[in-house]
Amino acid sequence: MRTGTHTSDYRKGKTMTELMKGIVFTAPQKVEIMEFQKPTIKDNEVLIKTKAFAICTMEQRLFRNSDNYPQCAGHEVCGVIEQVGADVFGYNVGDKVVSTFSYCGYCENCKRGRGSKCVNTRLQRKRADGHATNGTFVTIGNSGMIQYAAVPATQICKVGDNVPVELACLSEPLACCLHSVSKTRAEFGDTCVIIGAGIMGILHTKLFRMRGCRVIVSEMDPVRRQKALDAGANIVIDPSSCDAVEEVKKYTDGIGADIVVNTTSIYQVGEQALQMLAVYGRLIAYASLHPAKPLELNFGEVHYKEIEIIGTVSPRAEDFVYATKLMKYSLIDMSDVLEQTWPMEEAQQAFERAIAPDSYRCVVVYD
């Protein structure tokens, strides 16, 4: 075990004494367990002991290659409150919580319910993770890869005691999908096409079915097509063996889909998604496309069909509230998007599995 080189705390007037462990990116496709000094909390913060974190696509990218070593991340995280600041109300030691994205609560976007685009997010993330970015050690998000985090109480949500920590940490991707689905204004009987049956495609499938929609999933992998059916998809199509646009029109009497959600990064899918839409249709750009170049867009068609192209990225704070309630009340089953769990000591194996193209969410659990 290595000892971290970064030991100073960026918060004025704080001292750090006890040690904690952290999983750290130290080289391309390599993580190590290192020791760091445990953070202390401000009066408006709680100290969270990490119980589980899920390896999102961001952590997968950092694992493959990063511009900055050593480095930690981990924003899909569940933990237990170990200490409560003097000015914190409504939370107690022992509460199971998830950390939300770091909204400041002060900027105009936050005050208008648009916290996913908080203008101070980067600053707040530094405050939440207990370590400064100083060129020696970098942390991103709420640092679920580290055992403890000092987090403002405004940036956590309680989780039901009935929800296992390895599933509770998946409240973040669920919240992302709730944010996406809310933007579609889906109504009973709408036909929704979901492109891709990875974790986000499966969660979208579940949520649209809960809204009374018919779901068509487009996915090349046969195992994932079956997973989509098991999750509630009404129809699955294989875009590698048919014209996906024509298939959608076939199942909609030539009208097209009311909603299309693209969860893949495949560039060619962008134009197909637009062609699948019915009049008044809504296209959700849930994923960025690679290569990152402009799509051809016929503005006349957008004008004539009155379609909408809607971007979505991080969830709002309220989406976390909805996500934790869905899990607490057993209104959604998250177990089928959990690939496997690994102990902290086997984090290297967890990351290696996470970057495999056929994996779902890989989760590291702490004692």
C-alpha cells in the first residue's frame, strides 16, 4: 500500500489527522490502494463513510487513460453518515445516504431548478471531496473511490434501509434517466424508441413503461436485446439486420415514434434517430456522439414536423429524491443492471471488467 503525497487541506483553518484508504488511478489501466489523511467537516457538512461506488463511464475513461496521475473519482456512491456538523438538521449518524452532484444552491440555475447546469459545480465538487486540486493529487466528483468524504448536507439524499448499498449507489444513473424521461413529457400510449440496451437503455425502458408507454429498443447484441425484453420492452429490433427507421415506421403504421432516446455514442445513429420521429416527436440526445462533428440537419423538416431536439446530461437534485423513493418503495428493480460486486482489495479486477463492452454496472464495496 502506498501513502498519498497530498496531505494538506484546502479549507482554511482545517486540520486532518486520521488516515483513510483510497483507490487511485496511478497509470493507464492501473489502480492502487493508497492512504490519505481523513477529512474533518465544517458545521454545514456531514462525514460520509463510503460503502459502495459504481464504476461509471467517466471512471472507465480515466482508467483507460488520464492526463493527470494520481487521480480519484467516483460519483455514483452510497455511504453512511459517521459525523454530523453543528448546523446540520434532518440527518443523523448512521443514516444511509447517497451524494448528489455538487450544486451550489446560490446561482440562478440552481434557484430555477436547473442545478444540473450549476455554474459553480466545479468549485463545489472540490469542497465536497475533501482534497484540493493542486497539481499533486486530483479528485473528481464526490470521490467515492476514497473511504471518507466531507459533504455539504444540501448535497445528500437519504436511502431506504431496505435498499442494499450496491444498488443504492445506482441512484445516480437512475436519477440521470429520470431527468431525461421528464424532459420527454411522455404520455400514456406514446411509442418510445430507445437506441442501445446498456444500463441507461434498460433504465429508460423501465421508466417509460412506468409511464404507460410502448417501448421499442434498437440493439445489435442478442443478449442485450433479451435483457431489454426482460426489462419490459414491447419490441426489440436488430439494426444490423434491418433498416431501423423502416422497422420503427412499420410498428407505428408509418407514423414514426413520439419519442426517441439515443443512449449510444455511435455517430451514424444521430441522423437515424431524427428520421424515426413522428410529427411533434421529441429526440433526446442522452449521449454525445463520436466523432464529435456536426450532423446534417434539415431545418425545414424540423419546422414542418414541429419536432424537438432535447439535450440532457446530469440530474437535478430533485431527480435524486425521486430515484431514492423509487428504490425505497420497491417500485423499480435495479438488480438486473448490476454486473457484479468486488471488495476494495480487488478494485483492479472490477475496473478491468467494467471496461469490457458487454458489462453493466460494476460496483466496489467497502467494509
